[in-house]
Amino acid sequence: MDVMAVRTFVAVADAGQFQEAAAGLSITPQAVSKRVAALEKELGVQLFTRDARGARLTIDGQAFLPHARTFLHSAECAVASVRPGHRALRVDVIGRQLSLAGLLRGFHRAHPEIELDVVTLFDSDTAVAAVRDGTIDATFRAVTKPGRALPRGVAATSVFDEPLHLFTGPRHEFANAPALAPAQLAGRRIWMPGNLPGTEWAAYYEELAATFGIIIDSVGPDFGIEALLDTIAGSTTLATFISEQTPLVWPAGHDLRRIPLEDPTPLYPHSLIWRTRNPHPSLATLRRHLTAAYPGRPDSGTWVPEWTRPNH
């Protein structure tokens, strides 16, 4: 159904005259008549009768009028939903309990006027494809998996480098260490059942393990973070890696330990990925917010895989 024809019908109904409706719509009375006639032909009914006093709604016109108003309102809402700056900015944070969700919460506190639609996509390929296709506006990811460049028209910028901690139970050999060098973990078993093949985080930890001689054990099944913490709490040999700002809560009896890694400090590099031709103005605001807060990567004392470095 032609939106302009319906809008013209409502204008005539409100004005009571074709000529007055034409003036309000900035078109000729002949154009008004043509639009109404086309609408009447489509509906198969007469909507107006004309007399000396103007145009009066027929019984069919009276029945159609409230639905025509609803139709126009829906059309306006549909247009507004995709008008740049009017729809919510849709951003993928991988997981709502991760530090990336905290980054987005910080943005929301700084810009409460910007509506956000927070989603959680699993793997990098799915998320990058969603950015490319316009299903989401942005995603936080480690860029890029070995040998895989971003699609044409998709860009990335570093926004957060998160240090890693070793996470152990109270009886683990390193439980009381104030800090550890990654080299001290050579030959030790680090249990990470969530490291699924093909994910960017599995690629990251494989490179970390190869560099420092660490054994990454991804044997599952993966029952989630709670089960992982329960197992590590009671083990003398198992430990896992966790990012510094990942918020975790565990039973007091677990007495779990976070041990910083340093000399060098492994950093998990998070980038914001977006489509360069995305016109949403809030996307530019998000990028400015994140890049302004990013201090940059130190020149020394840290470790990241070579393939995560800019312009690699």
C-alpha cells in the first residue's frame, strides 16, 4: 500500500476539502485526487463523497480512517528505527561476565543518552561477518587469528590490553607466589576446557603455550566457569588463566588465588571492530570514548602474539 496515498487520504479527511489538503501537502488538487482515486481502486471502495461543502467520508472511509492513522504511525516508526542515531547501537561483547562488558558499561555511564543493544556472539568469524553484513555495529575481538585478515570495508583499532593472571587453588605449588614469570610455568598443566579449536582465544593461548613451554589442556567437557572453579579449588596441580579484570565470585571456602604474571606480562589484546561505512553517529562516539581511554601498549615488558600486532 502506498504510504503517500494513505497520508493524502488522512489529510483530506482531516481538512474536509481536497484543495485545503493539497495546500497542506504542497501538491496540486489534481495530485490529491489522483492519489485518493488510486487508493480507492486498490481498496475497491469509495472513501469520499463530494458536495458543495467539500469532501465527506463514506461509511467505508470512516471504517478505514483509524487503521490508516495506525498504518502511518507504523510507517514512521519503521523509518525512525533505522534512521542514523535513532536506533540502538548494537555491540557484541562475547560474554556479559567478561571485562568487555565492563568497557561497554563504562561507555554507557559516560553517555547514558545513547541506547545500546548488547549481544553475545561466540566466535570471531561469526562476529566479524555480522559486522560486515550490518547485523551488528561493532564487536570486541582479538585481531586477527593467524593468517586471517579482516574483510574489505571492516576496520579495527586497539582499545584494551588486559594482563593475564594465573588462577589456582590454595594447595597449588604457586598458590602463595606474589607474582610469576610465564617461563616459570614451563611444563605445567593449565586447564582451559573452554578453548575450542578455531576460536581466537584458543589461537592466543596456543601461541602463549608454544612461546613459554606451557601445557594448555582443553580436555572437556566444559561445564562453565563455576565447575572450573570448583575443580581448581580442590586441585594441587591444576591451574587456569584468567584475565585481570574478569569479575568472578566463588564460595569463601574455595580460597582461590589470582597471581599476576610479569617479566613479561602476557596481554590479551582487545580491539573494536566496525564497518567503515556504518553511518550510525553513536558508533563514532563509542570509538572516540574507547580510544581516548586506551593508554597504548608499552614498548617493553609485555607479550602478545606477533599476529595480534598492528599492521602485521
